[in-house]
Amino acid sequence: MWIRITDISVKRVDANNLENLENPGNHMLLDLFQRETSTAFFVTKNKRVYFRYIETATGKTVPRRKWTEPMKTFAQRELEQIPLQKSVFRLTVVGWIFLLGALVLFGYLAYDGLVAAPERTEQHEKRRAELTQLHPGDIYLGRIEVYKEKGNPLGMQGEFGCFKVVSIDGDTYHLAKSIEMSKTARPIEQMNSSDFEEQTIEVKAKELSAYYKTFASEDGLTQISFREKKE
């Protein structure tokens, strides 16, 4: 960001009566000024007033190390006679654009944090809660495992296919599997999701999450898991 410092004269006083040690014989004037700082975004001017001696012939500033005591006294006396100056701060066009943009951004962030985000969270939680529920007529892609002995994987028969929720009786789910099942997992589009066996399987839920559901029969010999719901 560029910065420009400009000295703005408040008052200039003839100082020809004072001796110029830098260049004897060269007349001087006392310049009392304020310092203005300009950037792309704002302009500011401090109320403090500075002073310096300038050679009228050359326009050069007399170094402070060359000031005599009369020069210091004269400058201080003139400074005390200057009315209290006002400080200035104003935004540039670019500054106003930047400020308005920042206000819009902070307003959006505040709205998003206080209003939109809680609404999205509420909607998300509501959607997750809906996905955990099963209803008669729902169809899911899943897997069924039938065991000969509870907890013993030997001899277990597994199949992939679609399952239909026929009815729900309390905590008991009556599920019907597709008449066409597969030994390997395939996308739901490639499975028969229209024709189901008349006999249903009675199971109870072990886990009902938004995206994964598992069930088991009363004797534990049949386990069914759902992966994807047919839309």
C-alpha cells in the first residue's frame, strides 16, 4: 500500500532578523506546518503543528543543528500563538468501497453464523433423523446372512439383493427379500427391486443409523444389513 506524506503550511513568518549560521547573509522564514498522510484508503492529518526554517533564496531547510538559541525561542513563541488545529481523518473513494465491502462481508458472516448455520444444522439433523426411520413400502439394497449355528461363521450363506419393508409391528420388522438375489454385491440399478417373496422375515433392529441399518432374527441365525435406500 502506497503512503504519501505532505507538509501543509499553517503560517509562514518572516525571520530575516535572525542570524543564519548555515549560510550567513541568506534570509529565512519560519514555516509552521501540519503533516498529512495519504494512503489509498484514507487521509489523516494530526493536529500537532511542526516548525522549520527555510532559506527564502534557495528554499532549503536549515538543519536543526544549525539553529541558534534566538531561532529556537522565536519558533517556540510563534508556535504558541497558533490556534489549536483540528485533526483530520477521511476515507478515500477506495476506502469507502473497502469499508462497505467489509461491512457486507461481516454482515454475511454474522447472518451465516447466527441464522443460516443453525438452520442448516437443524435441517441436517432433521434429515438424519428421517433417514434413520423405516416405513412400510421402503426398499433397500442389502445383504442377508443365514447361519447354521449362532455366532459360528462356518456354513453361513450370504446373499446380496433388495429388501422390502412389508410391515412394522412395534420393534419387529417384517422384511421380504427379492426373488432374485446375488452372491456378489452389485449396484441397486442392477438388482431386481420390484419382485419380492411372499414370505417375510421377522427381525429386530440392532442398529438404525442414517446410512447403515442392521437387523437380526430372534434366534440370531439370520442377520440383514441395509446399505442404500431406493429412491
